[in-house]
Amino acid sequence: MLSLVVGLGSGFAAVVLTWLIHAIKAFINDGFAAQPYNWQFLIFPGIGMFLSLVLLHFVIKDDIGHGVTKVLLAVSRNESRIKPHNMWSSVVTSAVTIGFGGSVGAEAPIVYTGAAIGSNLGKQFNLSYHSVTILLGCGAAGAVAGIFKAPLAGVLFTIEILLFNVSMSSMLPLLISTISATVVSYIFLGQTPVFACTLTPFEMVNLPFYIVLGVVAGFGALYFTNGTLKLEDRLSKFSNRYLKCVLCALGLGLLIFLFPPLYGEGYDSLGALLNGQEITIEGHTFLSRMMDSPWGVPVFFALIFFAKVIAMTLTNAGGGVGGTFGPTLFAGAILGFVVARTMNLTLANTGFSVPEQNFVLVGMAAMMAAVMQAPMTAIFLIAEISGGYGLFIPLILSATVAYGTVRIFDHYSIYTKRIAQTGELLTHDNDQSVLTLLQTKDLIRDKYPRMRLDDTLDDVVKTISRSGAAVFAVVDEDGHYQGMLDIGNIRKLIFRTDLYKKLHVRNIMEEAPALVHDTDTMSSVMAIFDKTQAWRLPVLDADGRYLGFISRSRILTAYRDELKVISQD
């Protein structure tokens, strides 16, 4: 029942976001369509970024960018808890950003919104972590289904990207959520596919060319992912957010002015490509004159492909809110067209040609499979949003080849790469997922006595008589860790009564095999245990103060308990 409520809420959120984007876009573009040079491209995207930045800084007061990544972090690090404001903040800021022309997608913000709806509903009913996580997944799945009218793709998106340990019993709420969200979208937005297109029948003779498209998309995905992350790193060095907003706005405005298809989500520019129609560019730019040359067309669109990554990153870095989901589809469509047109120009003298609209559609799936490393989601999403089920063979082939190509060079998607570097990424590997969910600070035990450097052996013996601990920590007056005493190693001294007043702790303490910090990930802690073969290790805070010991047995117990939770049916 709760999954039904989450699905309805996610569907309504998707409808509201779609309406807001179209309303804002229609309002600001009124009167500009007939201009020979669309000068608004230089101005309005920056205005949208600035408005979004103001909302984030003064109203929301939180970072809500990179929605899918934030959902992954919530699952792995925050017990699937998402702040209540995310049920509306991503919708408002992304609508402003995209409506004014920001070159990003609405899908990641709506996924964050849907996940927040599921998380907060679960929190209201005081559900367990496992149940809250399922509702979070229902919200994300419903959001994808609502924005794309693609229920199956919503389920696959959640399984492949967000929730890696979904039991068969958990499939029922996911399906209920996606179906209910899709119905809501049908009621308010109609049943027409998001990317309605005219396709030509699949021919076996074109299979080698779809393989080529898959390989090209794989390398294109490497540029898309690495280019985005590296540019983000460079832009993050600007400490003044308003200066960064101005610089990003200028860069974005110039790119959109030169390449009008970069304006907003860019979906409007794909209509002609998906239907095999003549390509037209709204307004006139200096570079669009390349369209007058046969070979200038693929070159122009190749430049759009490379510029899309820059435009998308500038939008997000400058204060806008949007995702990489939509830009991935846009870039894949452009790349598919470039590959098809290049092949047709090359083979023009042979009388052979490939259907460009088919390659545009398959390119979307190939790029999505490679960038998100989610081939099943890519295949079924593109089939659902276009009605292109007749192209299942090339969709599967190109998506698989693209996915295989990118996996040779990079094992992480654009959503997971940064999280994986911190060791906080949940994966399909149950062992790694359980370790990720365990927190070092939660497994510390402070039952072990503390000794001072000036304590004598007599003090140690008295402490042993009162405690059953096998190890003692040695600290200074400020609680900073100095060393440890292992009862087994000092056993022979316990019976030397003549040394009780002569030996001090500083003379008999020893170094720990290794030190653990409370911020260390459980994967790194287990690696330390494996390397040292220790049974217990001291845990320190960032200032070197002793917090307690963490033991291998306590980790194994917690591991077993967590595994039961995520594996339950």
C-alpha cells in the first residue's frame, strides 16, 4: 500500500516538473523565435543558474546537485534517510535551471525527489532500514517511470543503479510504484511516447555498423564521464560561488549561442533526427553555416557532442540543478547521427546506406549503457520511450558492445565513480555491500581499561584482577593514545612481585599492530585486520584520542546480522 502512495506521489512530481519546465520555457521564449540571432541564448541560461543558486543558498541551504549520486550515498551512508525538503527542492530548482535554458536533464532531480518521497514516508511509519530502502527505491523507480512513461525501465533503473540486493518479494512494491506513476503520467501528459519516432525495419546487413556504433559510444562515454568529472574538479577550485556562477553563465551562454541544440534538455532538437527529417537549426549562428556542406553536417554535430559535456558541467557548477541522465540520451542521439551520416557519406558511391533515425535511437541506448553502466535499463528504456521494440536486436547489440568497451577502461559509472573512491559504494557483491553498510564508529567498544604511562606493574596487576579484558589501552593525561598492554605478553611479569614497584607501564607497553580511525571505512578496516592478523585494534579520533577497541569477532557478528537484513525475503 505504501508503494502505491509513493508511486502516485512520484508520478505527480514528474508531471509537475514537466509542466513547470514547459511553462517557464514558453514564457521566456515568447517573441524570440523569429529573431535571426537568438540573443536570449546568451542571457537566460545564466539567469536561471543565478536564480537556482539564490534558492539553494538562501532558501534551501543545502547541496542538492547530482541527485542519483546523493541517493546512492543515502542508501550506503545514511540508512536511506533523505531530508524532507528534497521532496520539493529539486523540482523547483531544476525547473528554473532547465526552463531558462540550462543544458542539463530533469531525470536525476526527479529521481532524487521520488527517492525522498519514499524515504520520508518510510520514516513517518518508523519502518526498518530495509523497508525504508525499498520505499526509497520505489520512489526512484516511480520517478523514472513517470517522467518517461516507462514502467519497466523504472524497475530496471532501480535494480541496476540504486538497489543491488533486491529480493523477489521486493519486486512487487517496485512494480506497483512504477505502474501507478506511469498511469498518473498518462492521465496528465497523455499516452504518446516521450520520443515518438518513425523507424525503418531492422535489417541483418546493418549488424556490423551497429557494432561500430557500440564501440564509438563506449569511447564517447569515457569522454563524457571523465570530461565531466575533471571539469567539475577544476571548477570546484573557485571559492567565490557568485564569481563562478558568472563565469559559468558566460561560458554556457556562448556555447548555446553557437550551438542552439544545447539549449535546455535538447529533446526538441532530436525530433527531426528521430524521424529522418531534414535537420534545421533554430536561429542562425556562424558555425551553423557548416550545414551547407555535406561533410559539414556530421562535423557540426560532432562539435555539439563534445560541447554538451562542457555545457552540462558549466550549468551544474555555476549553481544550476540538473542531472546527467538527459544529457546522456542527448549525446547518444547526436553520436548515433554522426556515425550514421559519416557512414552514408563514405559509402555514397556504393548505393548503400544505413537508416540514420535508427542509429539515432540505438545511439541513445548505447551511450546510456556505457555512461551509466546499466545496459538493461538502457535497452528497455529506449524501447519504451520510442515504441522501438522492432529494434531490440540492434539495441541489445550496441548497448552490450558499448558497455563492454567502457568496462575495459573503467569499472564505475558517472554516478558511482566518486563514491567508489571513498569506499562507500554498494555493489552487487553482497560481501562488499554489507561492509559498506557497517560503520566503524558503531562497532567500537570502550570496555577496555585505560592505563597511564606512570602507572606501575602493581597498578596493572590490580586492574587485571578487576577486569576480564585481554588488552589495556595506554593514554596520556589528555586521553591521547600512547600504546597498549597485551595481558598474554606480560603474563610472565605478573608473578614477579619484586618488580611491582620498579616497572612502569611505559617500560612494558607495546605498539599496536596497526591503528584504526573512527572515520575509516569498514572495507579498509578489514584490510588492516587481514594484513596484521590481529584480533583487536585500537580506534582513535582525528586528534589521536583513544576511543576504544574494535575486534574481529564484533565485526563478524555485525556482518552476519546485516547480511540477514539485506538478504531477507
